[in-house]
Amino acid sequence: MPSRSAAFAAAGMAVLAAYASSAVAQTVTLNPALSSSQAASLSPVISPSYAGLGIEPSNLLAFTGTTSVNQLTFQLLSNLANYTGVPPHLRVGGNSGDNMLYSASETSYFLQPNPSSSGAGNSAKTDGFLFGPNYFRALDRLPKGTPVTYGLNLAYTGSDYADRIVAQAQAAFDNLDNVTLVGLEIGNEPDLYTSAGYRPSSYTVQQFGQEWGDRARILYNRVLAPRNLPTNFFEPATTATTATKNGQPFRISNLVNTGVAADNGVYVAGWNQHDYFYYVGVSSFELTTDYLLDLSHTVSQFNEWTNQAGQALVTGKPYYLREMGSVGPEGIKGISDTFANTLWTFNFFFFAATQQISSVQMHATDASYGSPWQPRTINGVSPRVRSSYYAWAAFDQVVGASCNTRVAPISIGGTPSSYNNRLGAYASYRGGTLTSLVMINTQTLYTGATAGTMTFSFKLPSLAGQTVYLSTLNATGSDATTNTTWNGISYEVSGNGQPTVVDGSTVVVTIAGDGSLSVPVRDSSAVVANIGFKLGNERVNATSCNVLAATAPEGGENTASGTTAAAPAPTFKSTSGFQNTGGGLSTGAIAGIAAGGGAAVLIFLALVIFFCVRMCRKKRDRKSRYYTTPPSMAPPPPPPPMAPFNSRPDRSRSHEYAPVRGGTPQSSGYSSPYMGSGGLPPPRFSAGYPPMTETSSRSSSRKGRPY
């Protein structure tokens, strides 16, 4: 493959050139805290499955395969499991989940039209499709221990609704043995039920809470209790209506006054949020990669959800971002499939953690340009790895397999005006000790253009003389769609997602005697400086991972300080004392939140609201977005006293570490820093491929679309 070899060689030369030209590069200064106890905006302990995926239920089989596993999906998930010890957390949920009923007699793997459908709904009905046990069997073929949050149908209200939702949950437990079911989501985005035609226009958050609590109790009594599972197994929705100006009914501070808070929140495992940075057909401006790479826009768009994470702190329950993406519903060609989106995603994983988000699932459909890989052939284009996948790989290698990693932002001083909002930096701490320095340069660079360089100059006085290993996330430009590399590895060259070393060189820097460290970072790239060892070469720290598994389902209870805490109590810590977060978001900000309809519908709804407020003076719960097609996900009278968290066979397994083939972990939890060339660990998760090799060379579907 001479062309691909040349591309990777050019990428490697670009990295080396950045170091050679560092003397003339512009410089910014950074003084990171040398221990986590001194860091501001410290994240919770990051779950090894933190950086995950959300898959639309109608698209699930494209990713999993049916009678046999989808080998590309399996390999790519296994790669990530090799870096953290646990596969990424998978949320199976979305619009289509609220249109599916389980039928034990259905033998097909695929969703089948319901010939007796009579449910509510405008374009999609709440009982529109049937599915059977083979659907779950396909899901169960993913890598062992994959943590799964599964969405149940709340929209359906037939006289047999209780039996239907119980049958669906029971089938999930009965048929999922290889993957690990760690949570249930009852209903997808209920704030949109009126616009979808699932509920009348008078539907309120109080009614939602009543329905949610009713089903949670039923599910606990009939499904969870017989399996000796705990009450706090469910994730209630805190969705788009939180951004409206009509009372913010779905904010956490309001949900705790509904049936969601039955028995003081005993059924709530954590809060389930959905968001998109930009939404096609809804956002009021045209997105460009340059706009996406302005990091201040991410901060401002996410302000509402940062406030909601603060409200989650009050309740003592984790806050999960279960459906997220830079562009919804299916991305934009030329943006979502480019390296620009890779850099945005890489930064967002860190940023969200520092906002006290305990887990992030980027939403995927088979044909979405935003999916980190294309799982099947579409319009003659074969399955392939997209550039954004490298953001998962890079983040997971930084988090590593220690199960005690926290991250914090680093303030940047002396930023030139031409780089305003284009630089990001984070510190990674393991066991409280500074381990990694993450540097992100999002200055737009088009392929073939002359690259600028920014030098990050650190002051690390107590680390003088220590060795630092540099790993680079790189492509030919922010507009590149292929030939991305991370840490000298390509996931594209093999054609099957297997990691292949394309640059075996190791860049090592020594911290100067005065504690100074200077690292040049090319425009549109990121560099991680890891102290003492090269990333990607470590074994699972069994002791820390067992502690983490025993204390929290998603990497640690949220605390304002980021300090270690015991397992979240089954009940709320508090349902009062929420900070006043002000009015709802502006119209422009609302447009950036996940939505699912056309601009014309939004305008129509806005006019209706305006008319009612001005002419009728009646307040109605309205929606800030509209889906034209289906939704799904969520937790139950209180049982006997809750069992300790470490006795829970379900959620504790979400952090169960994978056994490592060969070798004995050192007391630190790491193996020798050099377990393999080019940062490749031994394969703990085998996709049936030969050992990893080293070489010197080298129509869109809408979310919830018809099935």
C-alpha cells in the first residue's frame, strides 16, 4: 500500500518537524497541580467504561451482527477493553425503543411490523414493531463484560402495559449472559411525548413521574427482586425540556418532586441526560469545522447540563450523558467524519468529566457520519473505521487500567489572540499523583497548508529529571477523513480494526533541572506527555478496580471536590438546596440541544406558545425540539434494606477487570512499561485475529428512521 504508507510517513514526519521547529513556535505557560488534592474542577474517578456508545435500537443488529458477530465491531470494542480493562459502556436506546414490544414467539433477529398495532403516535406507533429473544442474543455476542444500559418502552399504554414491560425486561436478563446489564432506562425523552403523539397536549411532568414510578415498582417487584437485584437500577430522563423557559419541568430540581422520587429516590441509579452540540434542521446557524473547534462554544452550549450536573450532586446520584454527539441526528459529511470531530470528541471526554459527568455515550446509527465506525456496507462503501474512533483510543489509554484516574483542567497563560479558545489542557492523576499532561491544539489546519505550532511550557518543580513519553493524536489536517494515528498506531491499515504500529519511534523528553518542560503541539493535533512510561503498556490494577467496582456503578459518586466517596446511597442525599441556575437557555442555545424535527415545526410551536402566553395567559409545558419518529430507557415499594453495593452482582460487574494473559502485575498495578512495541498491550480480548502486527508501511438515515 504505497499511498497509505506515504500518508503515515508524512504524518510521522510532521510530528518530528514540530519538535525540530519548536524554537520558533509561539509559547503558552501552564502550572498544573502536582497532586489531585490541589487541582480545581477535579473529576470523579473515571470509570474504565466511561467513554462509551449509544446505539439506536433499530440499528443495533448492524453493529452486533445476527447469526454471527460483526467482527469489526467486536475488534474495535476489544481494542478499547485492552486499554482500560473493561469494554465501553453501551446504551441501547433512542427513539425507536418506544415503538418496540417484546414477543417471545418472534423468531427473527430483526424488528417485525406489528400486524395488530393500535398504539398512539403520529408517524411511529408505540406498538409498531415486535422483536424476540434473538435480538438480545445478538447483543450478547459483544465482548464479555460489556456494560449495557437498556431502554424499555414507556410510551406504550395498552391495557397490558405492565405485562409487556415486564416481559421485555425479563427477556433482557434471561438472554444477556456475556454482556452485563447494569441499568434500565424507562422511556426515551418523555418531554417529547406530546409532539410525537404518544400523549395528549396536556401531559405534564407530574404525569410522567407517576407513570415512571408505577413501572419502576412493577419492574422491581416482578423482575429485579426475584433475582436479588437492588432497587436503584433505573435512570430517569432529564431531557430537552430542561432548556425551555416554561418552568424547566424536567430539571432534576423539579423531577425530585414527582413520582421519580418515589420512596426518596430508592429506584434511581443515576440521572440520564441527552444532548447534542449541534442538530441538523434545528440549530439556527450553519456549522463549520472552524466553529466546532472553537472550544468556548462547547463550554457555552453545555452550560445547562453543567448546572444539571450540579443538581445531581445535591441528590447524591451520578449524572450520565447517555446520548451525545457533536452533530445530531446523523452527523454532517465533511464535519462529523473528519479529524476536526476527532479533536472535538477527545476534548469533550475530558471536559465532560471535569463537569462531574460520570459517563458519556456518543450516539450511533449504522449510517451516521458521527459514528466512530461504519459497521456494514452502505451504497457500495465497505465497513470502515472513522477518524473519531481514535478519540476513544487516545482517551482510554490516558485513563488506563488503574481504576483510580481523575482529570482536571489546566489554566493556560499567555495565549496569543490568534489562538483564543483554540487550546485546551488537562492533567490526569492516578491515585492522586500527576501522571499525564494532555495538550490539545484545535487551530484549524487544512491538509496541505503550512502548519503552525504552539509550545506548551510547564512548570513541574518537584518532577525535575523525570522522563516523559510523548504520544500524538494526528492527521494531515482538521479536514482529513483517513490516515489518523494515535500513539503511532493505526486502526485503519489492517482493514479489520486491528491496531497496527505504523510509527514505532518513541519520543522521550526529560524534565529539566528547574522543573521546566516544553512540548510543541502542531495545529490541529493533540499530544499527551506521560510521566515515567509510554501509554498503552499496562496491566489492570486488580486492587483498585475491585475497590471501584465495590463503591460505584460508573466510576465514583459525584462530589464537588472529586474526593473518593462510598457507594451512592439508595435514597437521595437531599431534594432541596438546589442552586438557582437562572432562566432557561437562549433560543440559540436551545437550538444546539438534541432535537428531531424541522425548523418549520419549531416555528409553529413557538407561535403557539407565544399566542397562548400573550392572548390566553395560560402556561403550558412545551418542547424545545421535535422528533418526527420514535424514542426509549430508565428504575421500582421499597424492598428490605439495601445490600451493600459490593454485593450487587449486576452493577459491580460493570467494572470487573479482565484477566490479563501472561505476566504478573507489579504492586503498582502496571507491568513493565514496555510490554510490546509501539504501545500495544497483549490482547486480553481476542476477536479471532492473528497477533497484532507491526509494519513500516503504512444515504443517510435519520435517528429512528424506518427500519
